[in-house]
Amino acid sequence: MKFFGITLIVFVLALTLVHGVLMLFSPRLWFRIPKWIRGGGYFSDELHSRGWQTLPLRLTGLCMVSMVLYVLYSRPWQW
């Protein structure tokens, strides 16, 4: 059971990190991911893929990457 939990944690952190990096550095590429994987919420390609409208998407990506790095830095595997 512990193996399943650790595997799930690694999968969620990796998925969050990939989404965060794509949102931060390339919003247009993030919008090309299938909708059932990316879970876009209120973000839409027409409104949030160009100019200053990418700011909320990039800030969300920055928060996601920061959260993953914080979790990895805090060493949760040393329970």
C-alpha cells in the first residue's frame, strides 16, 4: 500500500510540474494539450494565449512550479 501511495505522489508531482512549466514558458503549447488532460478551467485559447492576457496563466504556472519545488525541498520522503 505504501508503494501505491508513493507512486501516486510521484505521478501527481510530475504532472503538476509539467503543466506548470508549460503554463509558465509556453501558454500556446499548453493549450495544444488535449482538454481532458489539461483541465483548463476558465482559461481559453482565444483569450489567454497572446499578449498581456497570458499573465494569469503564467502566474498559475509559476505557483504550480513553486509548490512542487517547495514540496521537493521540504523532503517529504523522510517521514
